[in-house]
Amino acid sequence: MPHIRRFDHVGITVADLDTATAFFVGLGLEVEGRMFMEGEFVDAVIGIPNSRSEIVTLRPPDGGTGLELSSFIRPNHEPGSPDAMSNELGLRNVCFEVDNLQAVVDR
């Protein structure tokens, strides 16, 4: 039976790719790459036909677990409930350890 070798990255879909990228770069992550994703293979993997998205991949300086930020160009985003509960399916949170939490909050 195959085993997980490492935890490679966490993916987050965002509305504003540049703003989200700047936020995480400000926390110390480094941009690894930026590209557009589309085509039959991508559509099959994510289950959305005729999709097109732009992604930015980031990693900490030590090369640990990365972060993949995605922004969909098509199809248009369909907003969910503003009162989503923590137990609903989907990405609930991502935890980063920082040196000074209050300094990050104050930014």
C-alpha cells in the first residue's frame, strides 16, 4: 500500500490573487511560480467544465509545506452562505505559526 511521503501544499481559492499573494509574502512566504490552469485534464480533476484559473504557488524559505492560491477566471464564482458553519465541507482553516501574532494582527 502506498504511503504519503510528505504534505506538499494547501490550496485556497481567493477573490483577489494579488492581494492574497502580497499578504502571504508579507508573512515570509516566497513566490515559487505563477501560471494559468485550464484544459480537459484540469476540468476532470476539479470537476468544473471549461474552467480557467490563475494560481500562485508559495513556499516558506526552508522549503516546507507550500500554499497554492487560486483565482477562477471562469466560471464565475457562486457565493456560498455567509453563515457557513465550521463543519461544512471545504477548507476551514490553515494555521501558520508566526513570531508575533499581535504584530501580524495590527498590520
